[in-house]
Amino acid sequence: MSFISKPRVPVSKLPKNELGLTTREYEGSMSTLCAGCGHDSITAALIQAFWELNVEPHQVVKMSGIGCSSKTTAYFLGDAHGINAVHGRMPSVATGANSADRDLYYVGVSGDGDSLSIGLGQFAHALRRNLNMLYVIENNGVYGLTKGQFSASADVGSKAKKGEVNQQPPIDPVITAMAMGGSFVARSFSGDKEQLVPLLKAGIMHRGFALVDVLSPCVTFNDHEDSTKSYAHTRQFYHPAVHADFVASKKPIRTAYNEGEVMPVELHDGSTVLLRKVSKDYDPANRAKAYSYLHDHQKKGEIVTGLLYIDEGQRDMHEVSNTVPTPLRDLAYQDLTPGAKKLAEIQDRYR
Ligand SMILES: Cc1ncc(C[n+]2csc(CCOP(=O)(O)OP(=O)(O)O)c2C)c(N)n1
Ligand code: SF4
Ligand SMILES: [Mg+2]
């Protein structure tokens, strides 16, 4: 992967967050993606979200697989930890890292090919385990890095740049996550920073697997008239079901909403997501209703966006497995091993 450092030009006027840091300290190296690629807008939204949340960059672990989308973890939070895994295998590496240290913030950036084609099994199991991480799919309907083959999220009838028409039905990550019991399911568009930033913030603070599927047009291979993942198509069929605002735990939120219009959902750390319903019949706490709403609108060709489902009560991987809360690196050696006596007892059981 190419790595070009950004020149550090001092800008005195940039606002600082509570840590005294500007957004510059949340940037990474220079992007080598095509000019206009939706993925770069998502990088900008991630920088904004972590900066606004006052998260220290070294408290973050960035995970990715392979693809243009997976390259983007190099372009934000240069001081964070990072692992660029094998194509489609990021979720298992994230599971291992999160098992070793649950105190860090985990953010995975993947592509539709990385998560829905080669990596579908890994994606499904991380979701099923409710692994505590923000998982962003930068969804452009193609394998951008390998020059525009259809991915598993390409719609039937979608045309490749060279004219080939896709015949395979798509896998929709949002519908898949709803059906598989995901605890936080959202969709947005790379061109809608106003909607995307609060969703990313809520996803970072959610305890469990927070999926944010972001439509992110590939300007080089999939932004033509016959593509259903182009800027023009997405703007035309964009349908917000629910708007999300994020309120940090310290701010009083009672005055910020009128009951009935806005549904406040408190996250485990005391921060709140305010869900303002755009469609009156939409209920982001009712999985069955949300699921059929998504299906109905999908049939009409509409792209439903917003925080589509949330359940803050669902147990995450650590709670289910009853793991020790201390990061493994801080455990004493004798606490990491069962001890000779216990080991002999275990071996006896298999003799
Ligand atoms: C095991 C393996 N198979 C195939 C490839 C080739 N390959 C690299 S990236 C990629 C697809 C990337 O598509 P996507 O995840 O949608 O990312 P995008 O480039 O569109 O952002 C493929 C097939 C690979 N690197 N490793
Ligand atoms: S090929 Fe497509 S996905 Fe890759 S950087 Fe270019 S525009 Fe983005
Ligand atoms: Mg792709």
C-alpha cells in the first residue's frame, strides 16, 4: 500500500475539542483514491465523528480487509493502532484483538466485496457474536480495486462500465443484519455528512456490533447512468426513515426533544441518540416492523436510510462468554494459565 505523509501546515484558527486537539490530529496519510471517490467522504466523516466524541486517537484500533475501501484506514487517525487483514478476513482478526483488549474503540472499514462476497461468513459471525465494534461497509456495488467486477451487492440489471448486465440478486447488508439479529443497523450515503456523522458517533458508542452500510459511489467504475450505486441514482431514490442526532452524556437532553416526535435511546455510557422519525409509521425499536418496512420500500426501489434498528439491551461477545474484563496484557502470568494442577485435571477428563 502506498503511503504518502500529509504535510503538516500549522493552521492556528482550527477549533479544538475537549482534549485540545484539532481535526488535523485525527487525520492520517494522503489518500491515493480517485478524485471524487465516495470513500474519501466517509473518511472525512469518521475524522469528524472521533474528533467530536473527544476520543484519543491512540485508544482506537482500525481494522480492514482488502479493497479501495480497506485502504482508507490509512487516511484517518494516524496515531491509532491498525491492522490491514486478508481480503474478507477482517472480522476474525477484530474478534481476536477485541478479545485481548476490550477497553479500546474498534472501527472496521470494509467494502461490499470484502464483506458480502468473499467475507460474508466472517461478517455474519461477527454480527452474530455482537462483537463490540463500529463496522462500516463502503458500498459501491463493485470491486473497485480490481477494476469494476460486480460485487454481491450489485442490483439485478445494474450495468458494468463495459456494458455487461448483472443477473444475480444482490445481498443487502442491512436486510441481512436485521434478519441475523444485529443490535445496531444503519444505512447512509457518503454524500450526506449531516446524517452520516451522528450515525457513526452513535455506532462508536454502541456496545455491540454497529453496522453502518454507506452507499459510496465508485466514480471510476460504477457512476454511470445505468448503475444503481451512482451519485445520481442514490440522490433520486434516497429515502430517510429516521434522522439520528447524537448527544454526549454530559449534555442535558430533556429540552432537546418533544415526546412523540423524537425517540431518545440511551447508550450504555449515558450518551443518547435522538431518533427523529421522518416516516410516522417507522419504529426503530421493533425488529419485525422495521424489517417489513425495509422490504416494502426496497420493492419500490427506494433506499431507506437512517438508524434503522437499535437494541441497547443485547449482550455483547464478552458478556455472553463471561470473559475477564482486564486486558490480557495486564493479567499476571499465573492468571493467564490454568496452572499445572487444573491442567492435569482437564487432561484426565480426556484419558
Ligand atoms: C483472497 C483474495 N481474493 C481476491 C483478491 C483480489 N481482490 C482484491 S480487492 C478485491 C475486491 C474489493 O472490492 P470491495 O471490497 O468492494 O472494495 P472496493 O475496492 O470496491 O472499495 C478483490 C477481489 C484478494 N486480494 N485476495
Ligand atoms: S476505483 Fe472506485 S472505489 Fe477505487 S478509489 Fe477509484 S473511485 Fe474509489
Ligand atoms: Mg466495492
